[in-house]
Amino acid sequence: MKNARRWFWMLAATMVLSGCDCCSFIFSCPDEPTHYPYVDYGAADLLGSIKLTWDKDYSDLDLLVVDSAGKVAYPDNKTIPEGEMGMDHTDGNGFGPEGFIVKVVPSGPLKVKVNYHWHYNQNDDVTATITIYRHGIQDSSMGAITHVFHKAEAVSDSSANPPGAWTVPGPGFSFH
């Protein structure tokens, strides 16, 4: 734990001293792939957040968030009026998370989709988990929402509306 704290503060100091204008304490830097700030999607000072994790290493999944006007936040378009995406984990090494930070109260519910690109061992299923936080508290009314992707569901499309993306069932998620 001591080494992890030392690494975090060294990274924070490097970001400040490097003059990287695009970095903030919560999002990754698109210009510097070595910047990996810690993301706490359950932070109490956030209006809300949506977090995606998965259970298999060497996998690539993408989180997509659609607002009531049809605007989509996804890895190639990280910002919509209601909030912003965090880092896109495309290195195939890890279990996420990918997430969306709600910055203003949405005018309507936010729809959540997950796009499954690939898993190194295509014979394994990959389970995606969506967790919703409101003011830093996990939404206990629904718990974590899971979906199992099978190898036949992998798609190469990384657009705003990929065919085959899984949509979380229901009317969407509201944040107040």
C-alpha cells in the first residue's frame, strides 16, 4: 500500500510538472498514454456515475451512455452535455473500469450500452457488470447489473451505435 501511495503522488506531481493542460484529477490524458490517474466512480462529491467492469483479463469492452436527446458518449466522443467518459481501457490488460461521470442533472434518463469487442481466449465468455452510483452511494435498488457476452457477440464496430451492443434493460437511469 505504501508503494501504491508513493506511485500515485509521483504520478500526480509528474502531471503537474509536465504542464499537461488536458489532465484533471479524475480523467486520463488523451495526449500522454503514461498518465493513468486513479478514478473513484463512487466518490461522494459526484452527482452520479456509471461504472463498467468485466471478469476476464485480455478483453476489450466499451461503455456507451445515451442521453434523452440521443447524444452518445463513448470512447471516440467522450463528452455529452450531462457528463464525461473516463479512460477507455483498450490495452486488453485488465478488468476496467470504464465509467461515465454525471456532471449535471440530466433532463431525462440516461441509457447504458456495452459493446464487446474481443477476448484473447475467444472460447471464454466475458461477464460485464454495470454499477450505478448516486452521490457516492451504490444504487442498492437494483444492485449490480450483469450480462454475459459469448464469443459470437464480439463486434469490431466502435461507433456511437454499434450493432450487437447490449443495452441495459429498463427505462434508463435518472440522477437528481
